[in-house]
Amino acid sequence: METTVKAIIQLFEKWVPKDYAESWDNVGLQVGDLEQSVQNLLITLDVTDEIVEEAIEHQVQLIIAHHPLLFKGLKQIDVNDSKGRIIQKLLKNNISVYAAHTNLDMVNGGVNDLLADKLCLKNRQVLVPSITDKLYKFMVYVPKSHANVVKEAIGKGGAGHIGNYSHCTFETAGMGAFKPLEGTNPFLGKKGKIEEVEEIKIETIVKEKQLSKIIEMAKQSHPYEEMAYDVFPLNNSTETLGLGRIGLVEKEMTLKEYLSFVKDALDVPFVRFVGDENKIVRSVAVLGGSGKGYIINAIKMGADVYITGDLSFHDAQDAEQAGICLIDPGHHVERVMKDGVKCYFDHHQKELPAPVNIITSTISTEPFKCY
């Protein structure tokens, strides 16, 4: 068996669904062939000419990037400009490109959690809630002989995904009984006679948007003609996703001390900041990329400091007047996604038809230089 671009995307989108992306975003397959076989996968923040050369050197068949190569609609592909040359080189070398952008920012364990991890933020919450996934308890009754088959099927479909754990289920053993009537073709028992079978009740958690798919996958793997199952809404167990995170620092310090901590934690040569260097920092909000539009969210959530990239002169003035400190470490700190995505694939390799070599790009795509 071989692992295709399609198989890798299907596995990745269990964690980072495309429909979690903002409406203005362009995520998913950007260039390439879903049926192409993949032996080597490269993870990068951006897709530049240098990154494509790196992919060619490592005989890569698929690049997964955070920033989309194709962000706005193309009216033409001119191989004499930079974008056209990159596309030509990708196609010539049979390299597909897939982008996960704001959907990777949204999800648990994604870019914003990775940045919050670097900053050691505790008791964290979502800064800009955008998506609330309603959860359901799905229970299915299976003969003992087929319990593992059904568990594997629904787990592969995304059921039982809790945090960084998949295939989470609970089992209860019992005795099932049924009587096949006329017109049936029972897997067990005889028509007109009550049959008793040792069964397992499998319980798991399912997101609302996955529910119909999980039920169908359970039916396909279940041996009975008529599958017995129950679905219950869990009104007190919803998962909220969104942009940014806010949490408490491990140790209170002055803004001046915190600036040094941020530089080290995010591995940047310098940061721009706004605020009183003697202010005590307790609560910190962070949003990867360009987050100037969410300064008001950080203020409302009570952050002492808001960390994000691409801040402007007027953003700084407004924040200063509002009394919140800003730290701009640059857009490029989102490179933390490379290790995060690699970790995901390393932990889920067994779900692919064949092993894939996962490579993280070693090339910096930071365009700014320090003088």
C-alpha cells in the first residue's frame, strides 16, 4: 500500500478541518495531485523559491505550509514572475502544496497554543471565541467478536478525540437479545427465535459535524443488519475554539523583565513594545500573525500585555491611551507551527497506509533583518 496526498490531508484535517478557517482565507490543496504517492513530507511556514529548492533536494512530494501560496485569485500564471516560477517548479517536480492557515490558528494545539506553550501561560482561555462544537455521546451495541473492528472504524472517523488523544472509548459488557422476523437475514440467530448474544456497549464522544459520518462508519463496520445505537447531546460539554489565547504568567515580573523573557522564549533578536517598563505583568494575551484587530479583545479580557505581530503606529498610540502594553515579536514567530505539525504526524503515523518521512524546513522565511 502507498500513502497519497489525499490520505495525508484526510488525516491532517481530523485535527485541522478546513471549515474552521475564516471566510476570507484560502486553505486546502493549492497545487498538485490528490492521488500522488508521498514518501517525503516537508513542513514549512511559507512557500518560497528557497523552500521549493529545499523540497527538491529532499525529494519531497508534499509541502504543508501555514501561509497559503495562493492567497488571492490568480488571473494568469506568468513564469517570468516570482509566483509563476514557484508554481512552474512545483509542477515540474511533482510537488503538491497544502495550506492550513487560520484553521491551524483556531484549533486546540495549533499555532496559538504553541505560542502560549512557549510563553508558559497557565489557566489559558480562547481570546477571540469563534467556533463552538457541540458534543454528543454516541453509544453503539456490538457483538463481542466485532467490538475492536467497530472501535477502530469510528476512531478513524474522528470519534473519541479529546485533546491530543484519539480513539477514546468506554466499554460495558452485557447480554443483547433480539428476534429476527420475516424478511430478515440475521448475522446471528434464526428467524422467529429469540437470540441472546454477548455484546459490548461502546461509548464515545462525537462532535456535531461528525455525527452522521460516525454513525455511517459504525454501520459499515457493524455485522448486524440493524445496528442498535443511542445518541445523547452533552449540553455541558462543548468545546470553544477561536483565535488567540490569554493566560497567567508563571511568575509575575516587570514589563522590562518580561520583554527579555519573550525574546528568549520566542527566539527573536528584538521586540517592539508599548507601555511602562515598570508595570507588573500578570495576564498575557497572544495571537500569532497579524492581530492588531483584536487589541480590544485583549483589553476586555483584562490582559496586562498583548503579544502579536504587524502592529502599526496608530495601534500603538491607541493601546498606550487604553493602558495596555503591547509586544510585537514579528509575524515570523508563527514558525512554531513546524514542530507542532510534525509532532501531530509523528504521533499519527500508524493511521497512514504506509510510513512517510516527516521533514521540517530549516530555512528561515523571515524577510526582515536587524541592523
